[in-house]
Amino acid sequence: MDAPPTRDRILIATAELFRRQGYAATGLKAVVTGARAPFGSLYHHFPGGKQQLATEVVHASGAYFQALVCAVYDEQPDTAAAVRAVFDGAAETLAATDYEDACPITTVALEVASTDEVLRRATAEVFEAWTAALTERVGDRDRALAVLSALEGAFVLCRATRSTAPMLAAGRMAAAHATSVTVT
């Protein structure tokens, strides 16, 4: 099997580094090392440097994780089971990766929301796409926002506490909320 093209390898390596260590701690030398690419290829494919690379990684990762979550969600028999399956899967991934493999969008958003308008907008666009996809499934934007907020907040707590308990608790709460009567 042939290796992916250099540009794709750079995107993949950057996404993994962002999930594990965030934007600020990810250096371009680590990216090209992880991608097994010459340093000059980074600026050939991403002439805007780290910010352009990060923007493209945020959008690509956002699309990937949206498709993954939607696939897990859509396999379930009902909304409550679907929400629980998403949270349970996130908890399993966190535990299996020793709490290193979290949501790259949240990781980047927490770092750049106040300092980099381009990346803040990119993360906001991804979160909006996720909210729209979830709204289609739960039938209400407020419910979708609550479920997404619980998921992303749980990622942060799980990494800090090195426990899946926050993700599992958030999943139970989000499943109950997603199927409850709308509060006005």
C-alpha cells in the first residue's frame, strides 16, 4: 500500500499532535518529523504557515469526527441509546490512549479563542456544523447545544482527572436531556 501524499501526511500528523498536545505545543519540526516529510514541503503545501495548517486541520478533523459521531449515532435504535453510545465511545478512546487522544477542536479552541481570530472562527464553524448535525438528530437546537457542551466539557474533565467518570456521567445526563420535554 502506498503512503498517502505528503500534504495528507502533514495534515494527519498535525491532527494527531493537536489531539495529544494542543496547538501551542505543536512545533513545525514535530509535524514534519511525524509526517516523514521534508521541512520545505510544509511551506510548499501551507504557504500561510502554522495558522493555515491549523485552520485546515481543524476543518478536516471536524468533518472526520462529525462523520464518525454521526455513524455511531445513526447505528443506534433511539436517541438515548445513540447519545450514550457516543459518550461511551469517547470514554473508551480516552482510556485506551491514556487520556491523550481527546477532541482536537476543543483542544485548539481552548488555546486560541482569545488570541487568534482566524482559528477561533475555524473552531466555531466546526462546532456550528456539529450542532446542526446533532440538531437534525435530536430535533432541537438547545438540546443539541447541551449535548455537545456536555461532551466537550467532559473531554476536558476526563483529561484533567484521568478518569472516564466525567464522560460517563455526562453521557447519562445528556441522554436523559436529549429525550426530555423541551424547556422554554
